[in-house]
Amino acid sequence: MQSSLFSHAEQQSQERYVVQNPQLLRVALSGHEDVLARKGAMVAYQGLVDFDGEYQSSGQRRARAHTGEGLDLMRCSGQGTVYLANLAQHIHLVDVDSEGITVDSAYVLALDSGLHTEVIAVDSQYGISGSGKYQLNISGRGRVALMTSGQPLMMRVTPDTYVNADADAVVAWSSGLRVQMQAQTHSSRVRRRRGSTGEGWELSFLGQGFALVQPSEVMPPQHADLGSGLRAQYGVGQHGAQGQNRNNVWS
């Protein structure tokens, strides 16, 4: 059989993580350290690989119930090769060190099992109940595979150059940055955010580090469920489901 499809054959590499193509991640398991991957993200594997649901502590379950933020993971162990993907989103590898990374859990595809995760809150500048954003802080030493809708923009933050970004477009940032959630407005009433511009909540980053932004303001469709009082899974800005819901309530 002959076909141009054979140009997409698997890559041979000694690296643990390899981006097979922009939307597909190859992870090599040697039996020494497991990989935690997004539930249902496996598209193929070779070798003797076991998949099992990852245990969540009572604290993690409480945080998930309260904030809606957290990871639904499976543990990949054994010896072999696993291929991971999610809705053909673009995949990017990040080496986490002592600085740490803060990320929306919706954009995590896989991570080393030795990394530590913790839910944190990004409070609203105006103190409006329910308008804050919860994120996942990842610390330790290891590698994380992130996903974006399209090719992202990496923005450098310095003490002289701070960055503002739409809350629905932000994927991750350096954990050491100072972050505020705010709504730019020309009115003393915060509820009238930016008039009729279509822009809404944004995150403001100050300090030294980076902010990763994707060219999309809507998360993948499998996160459409708003849940019972939980944060919006489509994001928190004007175009996110929570923003639409808030606008309906305030209108």
C-alpha cells in the first residue's frame, strides 16, 4: 500500500515527551515514573501499559466541589508508548521548576506524577462575590503538556512592562506574578463593563515572568456544563458562558 499518510509515521526518540505533531503528544513510559493524563485523552498506545483512575484526596474533592477547578486524571504506568490528544488542540511542553506555573485545568493534557497541584483563587479587584477566578497552581520539578486552541502568544512580563489579557484567553502564567482580575469601565457602576465594546473581565499581570494567551476566548465544548453554582467552564469573561449568564442576571 502506498499513501502520503506514511509521512505521518511515529517519531523515534529517546525523550520522554515528544510532540508527534502539533495536536498529538507521544509519551514514553519506562516503568520508573508514571504519567498523569487527562481522562479519555489516550488515542493509541504500544507495549505493556496500564490505565487507572487517579485517586483524589478529600481536600481535592472539596476544592473541586467549591470552585469547579481541578483535574480529572488517569494514571498511565508500565512500559511502552502512549499517544495523547484532546479535540485536536495544539500541544505545548513546559518544564516546571522552582518558579512554578499557574494554569486553567481545562488546558492541561498531561503531567509528571511527581508534580504537586493546588487550587488557588484570583480575586476580583472590585470584590464582587462570584466574579473571582480559580486556577490550578503546579509546582515541583517536572514536565507539563498544555493545550491551546490555535497557536498561542507568549507575553513577557517585567517590572516595567505589565500585561493585561482577556480572562477567557489566558491559559497559564508564572506563579510568581502578581495577578488582579478587573473589569475596565468608564462608569462608576462596575456592572456596565466597557459599555458596548464586547470586552469584559481581564487579568492584569505584574512582576517578572510570562503569560500565555491563546487566540480564542472559548474553551473546548466538552466543558460547557456550568454546574450548580460553580464557575463557568466556558471562561469568565464577556464571551464566556459565565459572562453571558452574569449579563443576563444584571440586565
